[in-house]
Amino acid sequence: MCGIAGAVWYDPEWVIDEAVLERMTDRLRHRGPDDAGCYWSPVGDSTSGRHQPRVALGFRRLAIIDLQTGHQPLCNEDGTVWVVFNGEIYNYRALRRRLEGNGHRFRTQSDTETIVHLYEDEGIDCFRHLNGMFAIAIWDGRHERLVLARDRFGEKPLVYYHQSGRLAFASELKSLLEIPGIPKRIDYHALDQYFTYQYVPYPHTIYRDIAKLPPAHYAVYDKQQLTLGRYWNLPAEPETPGDYRECQEQLRWLLEDAVALRLQSDVPLGAFLSGGIDSSLVVALMQKSASHPVRTFSIGFPDRDYDERRFAEQVARHVGTEHETFEVTPDAVAVLPELVYHYDEPFADSSAIPTWYLAQLTRQHVTVALTGDGGDELFLGYPRYWAILWSSRLERIDALRRCVAWRGWQRLPAPARQKSRIRQWKRFCETLALEPAERYVEWVSIFSERRRAELYSEALIESLPDEDPRRFLLDRWPVCADSAAAAARLDLETYLPCDLMCKVDTASMAHSLECRQPFLDHRLAELVVALPRTWKLTGWRGKQLLRHTFFDLLPRAIWQRSKMGFGVPLDIWFRGPLQPLAKDLLLGSQSSAGTLFRREAIERWLAEHISGTFNHAYRLWALLVFEAWRQKWNPEL
């Protein structure tokens, strides 16, 4: 696991010299505290009168595999192809055997060298052969081109800046901002998207001139032209359901193999264990193939509504792991500056707070941790999937639809808790008249269109392009006969890479901890996505196929428990310890109130929340994160 940075330039005015590259990689030290490296292409003969491209590649290493010879940047036998790489290639041993059979000579035992030789044989088609998580930059000196690539589900980040005569890239925005002259202008459309989703979706970043490479994509910079392409897609809907028992056997083998591949490590390894189905199943399969107790880690809070320790401890006893439980009292006031620094752009998923603490404490014991991320999206584990399924069924029954859509439901008093049943029912009812895609977007939005209109100042509204932020999801809504299956596919392509993988990667790498996700093995995803929705979600319960296939591995109580999620009591915090900070950041003299936002809207929401009239916790947190980010990074408005 590493951090990468670099650039290609044609005009000498845009040179990335040693001092700049060192600053870029120093900004990534937390991603790679063990080693550093760099490469500059040699100066060629310019007598032809054309500018030849120059390249600089920088690298910071967290040593996981091949501790002695895994240094980067790394090249092929004749030094014409160079690579810097962040991530892990889990099938590198099988690829290496094939490449050696083709005559390639290896100098290291690292997975990185496999990428170099595979690119020599396959060109840009090489990425579809990789099973892993990765952000890759390849300098092809023979063709004078730079090739970038990102893994299928966006587990590893990659951002870039493209201008006439230069392309620069890095693992994190803060690294790119070390290049002199790169503008820091806010992208107002990206800001609008942020307040809609609580994250800035690809290909945008919060800066107008910097982009994210989308998951499952490559980019080629050749002759000063940048071309993007996609190398992988989720499979289409199944035409026939197939045999259920055969599918169970295939699923069992694939998940066991995905876990086994992710146990490759030359440093201490463990797992996050929440006590939910997905992380518990990963841990059970780890322990099944281990010769000694697996190390597992969970985090707990004094508030029982947000504390899953009892479930994690039950799984640990059942499976036989060496379990470590941490209890923390999360301090949002103290951790907010750390989050703002490491996430680089506004990111308002509040579960980043417990993820931050869990990564920090886990790193004291191991360097690699497996997680259960991806299980909910693949096996339809989120409550919103059955909600959209049942809402689609209600559409067909006029009397029920009229009953649910009755406006009187909206007048019912709702508890302040965001996850209260009454609050969820009211939100379900008020969107029933919408099409499934629009309904789903409304459910996952932090600020509705009406709320954003209340918040934005006239100046901000005039600065917004004529582009609906909801189009990011609406344009990607899959063509599926089943709306619940469509929502899950959409989440795999949007919510998973933009929110969950960003959250886990940033929080873990801030503490030099590598996280691996067995459920995101693309072979497993290709199998499961193409299965009928009825095999995964029936009635009110998802993950049925997982239950039927792996029931023997976990206690019955774990299979039957309700999903809790990984949250923090934001609603309580804004009435207590966060209240002074919120008032200062959101309404103080340095705030955006009166410039970007309407002061009266923020004042009203704060008053309503503090009094208990309405729960605005997630909206207030999104505003608080944005203000803390703006005042830290000082972007150009």
C-alpha cells in the first residue's frame, strides 16, 4: 500500500523538479512511511524541433509484500516501461507464472513487477487481468505515453490535473496542490453535488480544474491528448436463474478463495469485526483457513444504540479469534480538523468518525485488516432495498397507494432520532408518487432540492451551472426489471466507490493501515450481481443467499439480528458538545453565511435542532464539514 504522484510535461515551463516532487510525495508520507522513490525520464535529442515529453514519478511505500526488494518506481528489463502503483494485486503469483512462461525475467518477488510485464504483453488491456485494488501510473517510454488506471470498485483513489502541455496525478488532492500554479477554484456544481449526497462524486472534485479517475477506467496521455476508457462493467441481468444449489457451491468457493487471496502478507494481519453479518463471515472464513487465532478488532461507544461490541464478542468467541475491543468516547470537535486535512475535500459521512478511531487503534497491532465492505450492496442488505421493492408493489394497488400517500402522515410528530420508525415512514410516504429512480435519489439525498434552495444565497444560485446534481444517479440508474436490484447495482457504481471506499481508504491510510475487501473480488461480484433478486432479498430480509450458503459458520443470533450501521449520535452532539463549534463555524465572522449561504436558514435549522423541533443533524454536519474544510484549505470562490 502506497502513495503515488507524478507528471508528464512537454513545455519546459511546466517542469516538475526534484523539490516539487519531494513535496508531493511528502504529503503522502502517511500512506507510505517505510520507503520513498522517484524517477525522471532522461532528456532526449530535441534536434527534430519538437518538444519531447518528460516524466517524473514519485512514490511512498507501506511495505506489505516483498519487504526487501519491493522498491518503486520499478521498470522492465530494458528500462523502457516504468510503474508506480498503490494497492495490492492478489492474483500476482498466477500472473507471474504465465509471464515467466512468456520469457519475462523477474528481479523481485513483488506484485508490482507483474504489472510492468503484463503491460508489455497486453498494453492497456492488461488491467482486466488484475484481481486487486489499485491506482496505477505507467510511463511507456517506447510510445512516449502515460497510462493511468483505477480498480473496478474505486478502492484506491487517483486524481489528476490536465492542462495544455501537462498532466499531473496523485493519490490525494493535497499532493497535487503542491505543484506551483495549480488553481484552487471551487467547482460550484461539485459543491451542489456535495450537499445532495454528502460526497463529491467522480469525475468531479471540489476543485474545478482537478478530476477523479472513475472506477474501472484507464486514461492515456499521448501527444498532449488525454483519452479515458472503461475496461470492465458489471454483467447484465440474468436471462435464466440457473440452479440454486450449484450457485451456492460456486459462491462458497469464490468467497473462500477471495478471503484466502487477501491473507497474503509479510506483515501482521487482522480484521475489523463489527458483529454484523459481512465482517463476521469474513472473519469466520479467515479463521477457517488459519493455523492460529486470527486477530480481530472492534470499537464501542458508551451509547448502547451505537455500540455493537456484544455482537462482535459473540462472533469472536464462536469462531475462536484473538479479539481486541476498544471503547472510545468520540470527540467530534477534536477529530474534525484531522478529517478535514486527510479527506482533502468536503466529506460528510459521519461514520468516518468511528472508522477513524477503529483504524487508529487497529494500527497499533497490525498493518493489514480485512473488512466486510461490499456485502450489503451485493446481497441487498440495506433496508432501503426492501423499501423500494415494497414501494414499487404499492404503486400497483390504488387503495394502498392513496392510503400511504395521505398527507396526514406528514403531520404526525416524529422523534428526533434520525432512524426512528415514524421518521422513516414519513419519508417513505412523501416520495411514493415519484418514479423509482427519483424516489431512490430522494431517499439518499442529504439536502433535497427544496432544502438546497432554502440554503443557497442568490450569488451561489447564479454561479451554479444549469445542471441538476441528481443526474449523477439518475443517469446511471440501471435498466432492470426489478427496482431493488437496480438500486443495488447503482450503489455498487456510485455510493460504494464515492462514499464507502473513500471513507475506509482515507481513514485507514491516514494511520498507515491497509484495508482489504474480499466481497469486492470482481469474480464474486460478477456471479452475485447476475443472480435473481429473489435469491438475495425476499419479503423484509436481504442476504438470503448468504444465509443459506454460510449458515453453519456463524451463531444463529448473528444471522437474525437487525442491521445497526456504523454511526455516531450526531443529533445529541449538536445539542451538546458540537453546539458552540457549530455556531462559531456556521455563523461566525469567517463563515460563508451571507456569501454562499443564507444566514437565516442556518439560524433556523440550528434553533429547530437544538429545541428538538426537527432533526437537522446530517444537514448541520455537512455544513460544518464544509466550513471547516473551506477555512482550512482556503479555496478560491
